[in-house]
Amino acid sequence: TYTKGKVSGSQGLFYSQTTNNRLDYIQLYNFLDFQEFLSYLPEKKEEKLEKKKKRKEAKGKELNLNYQIADHDIIEVDGGYIFLGEAYYATYYTDSYTTWTTVNGVSTPVTNTRRVFDGYQYTHAVIAKFDKSGKLLWDHTFELYQAYKPFYVKRFINISESDKQGVKFVYSSRNKIVSKYIDYNGKILLDEESDEIETGFENDKTKWSNSNLSYWYDNYFIAYGSQKIKNKEDNSADRKRRVLFVNKIKY
């Protein structure tokens, strides 16, 4: 990824070739050059940014959006390269605390505030293919919403296999497990979501849920996380409870 100017985050991808430490060429792709990059946004917000982009272009300028990208290793395939990256941003909250100052023997409370890091919120992911000369051939964007916010940069998507036909990967989003299979021409061969993770009682209402997915061995994954559940019907279940769960998944 690349950045123009002194800003945090990145504004796009670059593709370059060097020979004997000499730069032969470099191509820059603004994230907004990807056809579906804004598709994860609500429709009105997406339309607003598209209009803003066109106004900038009419003036000969470029609209830049700043994203943090957790990129995976580049996958080399026949005829080009596959890029996969997960977008995220840092979240903060304001914390108030009190200190005391003493002047002439009189103590006075002083209220202070500080900005506290609260983890990284992931929003969406992009997969794209470039040919050997760096031309963008196709791209797809999909939601990657994690209720769980890690305090370190993490890659939530698990690439389970890359074969002669395409790339397969699985990930958790909200409280579902998603599996995708995309061939090297950009056609989506498989796009499935699991049912919501079951809770154990028929009348359970899941108020909040987060899940993670990690590769275990062979073609098995472990889905794990927590749920906040409410149940007004079953006498054998608590009205409100928090559940930790672990599921073994075959893919």
C-alpha cells in the first residue's frame, strides 16, 4: 500500500517493477479505483462519496480516503497476482479522572480527560487480481464486521486453499461463518453463510454476539466467541446469561 502526504493509513495499492535496484515503472491504484470498494457502506453514504469523487475529478483532483489495511501474502497465479487485504481503523474512548492540586495547604480536585485506545474495528475486505504488467483485472469487496476489536493488527480471513481454478477462504462476520470461492477470472463460484450460531435453548434471543475463526488442522476450523442471551420462556435457563462457545467446523 502507499500513502501520499503525512497521514496515517494508506490511500491505495501500488504495483512496481525494479531491475538492479532501478525502478522500471510504478502504477498507483487509489482505493476508489476499485469498482466495489465502497459497497460495504450504507447506500446513501456510498452515493455521497461517489458524487464527491466526481466533483474532485471534474476539477482535475483526486479524492483520497485513508484506510489501514492488513494485507495477506500475495498469491501468485497463472497470468498474475491475487491481493487480499482487510480494512480496519483504530477506535478510542474518552476517560475522565481526577487529580488533586494543593495550594497553600488547600487541596482542590481537578478533572482531566484522556484519549484511550479501544482496539481496531474491522469493516470490510478487498480481493483483487492484477496481471503480470500490473493492470487491475477485477476486484470484489465484502463486509468483514467483527464485534470483537483486537488490540493488535490481526488477519481474520483464513485462506483454506488455492487450487488451479481459484482461491477459497472462510471468515466470521457478525455472528455467522462465511465461505467464499472465487476463480481467477473473478467469478464467485461459492458464497455461503452459515446459520446463526446456535445457543442451546429454543427460546433464546441473542442480544449480542461475536465470533472468531481460526484454522486448526487439515480442513477443520475452530469458531469461538461469546454471546449475550436473553430467555423469558424456558424455566431451566437463566433470563439473562453470557455464553462462551467453541465449535468445530469442517470446510
